[in-house]
Amino acid sequence: MTAMTTRTVPAPAAPLTARELTAYFETLAEAVDGIDPGPSAPGGWEARERLRIGTWVRQVYEHPLSPEVFAHPDDRVARGVREATAAALGLRLEVCGNGIRPARPSTDVRATAAVAAVWAVAAQAVARSPRPPRERVVSDAWAVAQEIIAPARQDYTRARGSW
């Protein structure tokens, strides 16, 4: 006689409510706004954005709801927060960027891509088990955002006959 065993698979967690998501993102925004030195930050726009992004990623990394929030990243509330964050970054770059950005793509496009990249780095980190070290995640998020916002000038030569 063969014994059959059944294994119960836990049901996936329901997405958080709009109220829970709003509270979560307000907590992150308060932490970031609380450390923001403003446009006259020593080190200019780069130091300011590095501090803002680093604080945001640390908050995401430590918050107990982050895995649930980033399991459903296309939620209307999250999408709205992501768009507002990108718009604010674009405005800060326009005002304080000191012309370090290439003209194309536009500041708004770079800001949108940078915010999406930081969210992706954070989402990947909180979904992994075991999680990578927090400061490595912070460093990775800043490195990606920095390259999108103000790419390092690299002179590439085209090989003869290449398209």
C-alpha cells in the first residue's frame, strides 16, 4: 500500500491595499525628505541625489512590507509614486544639474529611466533569499542611476567595416 501525501502550497499574498501602499510610500518619502540637504548641498547635484537614492534604498531594504510591495510593482499607487518621483528628479536635474547631462535623451527621460532602474535594483534585492548586503544594493542602485543621469564620456572608435 502506498501512502499518498499532499503538500499544501501557500496561496500567494493578496496585493496590499491602496491605503497600505500610500502609507508605505509616505514613510519612504519622509525618510528621504528628512535627509535632503537641498539644492545647496556640498558636492552639488551628485552628492544630493546619491544621498536621496541611498536613503530610499536603505528604507526599502529594511521595511518589512517591501517584498510584498515590489511583488506587485504595477499597482496604480506604485506607478503614480514612481512617476512623481521621476518628475521630481527631472526637475531637480534641470534646476541643479549644472549642464552635466547630454542633450539627448531629455532630462525627463533620464529621470524616468533612473527611477525605474533604482526600483528594479531594490525589487530584485528584497525578493532574493538570502538578500545581498544592503550597502551593495545601495551602491548598485546609485551606480546604475548615475550612469543613466550623467553617463561617463567614453570615446569609442568604430572598427573599419563595422556597421
